[in-house]
Amino acid sequence: MEDVSCKRFRTSETEPFSTQYVTLNLFQGPCRDTLPAMPIEREPCVYILASQPRGTLYIGVTSNLIQRLYQHRQDITVGFTSRYGVHRLVRLEMFGDMEAAILREKQLKRWHRQWKINLVERDNPHWVDFAIDLGFDPLASSWAKDGSRNEFRMTGA
């Protein structure tokens, strides 16, 4: 049975199909069977997104943080984060396996709101958007008027 990642192709209209194969990998692009396809590295984590300091919070779990943040920030999936503008990564916890990450996510979701705020402020007192450190562009309101880097402006505090 032929591997679905390898397809035969014609080198020209007059020649029959070539015996060369092209491996298609979404992360590497096409390559001629000289390189093995790279495995997708899974890094289970629990993350907390916020709309603003002490604003609406969202707790999620994923094995591909970059992809998941992109989905949230681009509002690709219609749901809670797109509805309430919850796009700023304010806390991240890495795990060795997905089972432990899921247990932690469930634990945090059962917590009182103030406990979640305290958890964020313990390590991120200025509610800095950590997604910028991962290569994402700053969100429009994540730049302070004085030009300081990606801190939220707290008013009336």
C-alpha cells in the first residue's frame, strides 16, 4: 500500500510518471525523500488569557500553544474568547504529559475568580502579554501611552 504522504508526479507531459516521491509536510514544505518528516513536538500546557488586567479570564489546555494562540488572536473559532475579546496570554504552565495538564486545567476552572487573579498577579503583576515574547504582534491596546512594552494600562486603580 502506498504511503499517503508520498505521491507520484510527472516530470514532463511526454514522460510517464516518475519513480521519485515527494513528501509533503505542512511544517517543512515539500522535500525529496532525502529528509525524514519531522515529528510534531507536543508540549502540553495550561494557559490563562485575559481581556485586560482583572478583566475576563479564559483557561485552556493545549499541546500546541503557538497554534492555539494564533486561533484565539485571529478569532478563527467563534466562541468565548472571540465574543469577549480575551486574547492576551498572562499565564502559562508547562507539563510533561497531557493528562497532568488536563487535570490542572480542570482544577483551575473550579477555582474562585479571585484565586485565579492572585495566581496571575503572583508571577505577572503587570499583566504583561507573554504572547509577544513568543513572536506575536502586540495587540492594539497592549502598548501603554508612554511607549512601554506590552503592559496594560490600569485606570482608576
